[in-house]
Amino acid sequence: MPGDAPLILASSSPRRLALLRQVGVIPDRIAAPEVDEAPLARELPQAQALRIAEAKASDVAARPDALEAYVLAADTVVACGRRILGKAGDAPAAERCLRLLSGRRHRVYTGIAVVAPDRRRAVRVVMTMVRFKRLSEPEIAAYLACGEWRGKAGGYAIQGRAEAFVPAINGSFSNVVGLPLATTLDLLRGLG
């Protein structure tokens, strides 16, 4: 962890916390940001991921209890072409995502933003290309029944059962889970 200042993870995602712990980075606190994550008209996926990550970091860093801390925020966007696939809130939304991704490649973008105690900032976007195999009707039905898709961008969780749908990725696996670890650690080191 950078410096002696505390680290605040500006995310309520258990996956991001687990990824950080996996590499020995234990945030001192978790703070859920209060940010509107709705996409802007004609906003490209990469730009959305970065904009929301920066907004999350800024929201938490501006709080009185975060002024002397490092704040780490991230946002992950799944895109098929220019189409952004949001977090699946119900089974029909997840099914639409799965059918769209079936037999195709798509991109996963994660925007990362770090704010240091001295207010310096570091931001980056990481992209991973993911290839889905062609999904059968029973595979789609079984995945929808398991419920793992709930609240997941693109309607799937690669770190779970959906990994069986992915014959290949090009880029960071942890990026697809929700936080590209190598880049995140580089940004933290660079500021501290």
C-alpha cells in the first residue's frame, strides 16, 4: 500500500475487495460512492468507465474523513461494439445480454481512478477482449436459473460459472472480474 496514509476503496463491490486482498492490499475502509452511473447520450464505453471511476473517486475523496487518505475507485463497462451492456437487474435483461454475447467477441473496460492525500490523481482505462462460445438454450437457461448474473455488467460473472462460456480472453482476467490488478497496483505505487 502506498505511503503511510490509509487506503479507502470507493466501491461496495465484494469482487473488487477480494481481488485487492488476493494481492495483499487490504483497504483501511470501504466507502460506497454516491454517483449517478447512467450513461450519457452517445458516450463511448471507454469514456463512460473512466468518467464514472473519476466521479466515484472524487465523491469519496471530498468527504471530510477521506482528506488524508488514498482513494481508489473503479468502474467496469461491458460493451459489444459501441453498445454498452449495463448491470443485469432481472432475468430478461441477463438473457438479452447472453444472447447478444453468444458466439461473439466483446470488450470489457475498467476505469481506475486514484486520488492521493495531496490531491494528485492518476487515472487509467484497461480493456480486455473476451470471446464467448455459441451458447445453447440449455446453457442459457441453466445460467439464468443459477442467478449469478444478478447485478453484473453484461449479465455474467467470469469468475463463476460463466467462465465455461469463455474459450479465450486477450488481456487482464482480473479486469473482467472488476479490477485490473497490475494496473491498479502501478497507479497506487506511482502516487505513493
